[in-house]
Amino acid sequence: MTRLSLFAAVAFGIVASASPEPVHAQEYPWCLSREGYLYCFYKTQEQCQWTASAIGGCALNPRLLFPIKPRDSDASIVGPKSR
């Protein structure tokens, strides 16, 4: 039985490492708000509300509403002009 478990673990490792595409984090638009934390795992408001009934509320994902945009590198340089 131990050999079978070891074989299964090795086989799973080989299959998992052979996946052709890297895994990317997914940002979902709806978040469950509970105890001061946001759990953003829901594609629709309905999914979130179904889960949240009696344990919290739903809110739009603030990371999608207010994305952090990179600053313009030229605009941040302030100093005397060279003559």
C-alpha cells in the first residue's frame, strides 16, 4: 500500500510539472466581506450573495475598481533645467 501511495505521489508530481502553461492568479469581480476581510472568489454577484447569506455582505473587488497604474517616469523627475 505504501508503494502505491508513493507511486501516486510521483505520478501526480510529474503530471503537475508537465503542464504547458503557468498558473496565473485570477482576480474575480465580487468579494465576500466578512470580519473586516475581503474574499474575492466570485464571478457574479449572485454567487457572492448566495455564499454571504447570514455570514457577511458582498462588495465589488476594489483591486479591479481602482487598479494601481504605473507612474509616468518622466513626470516624476523634478529639478533645474540644464542650460
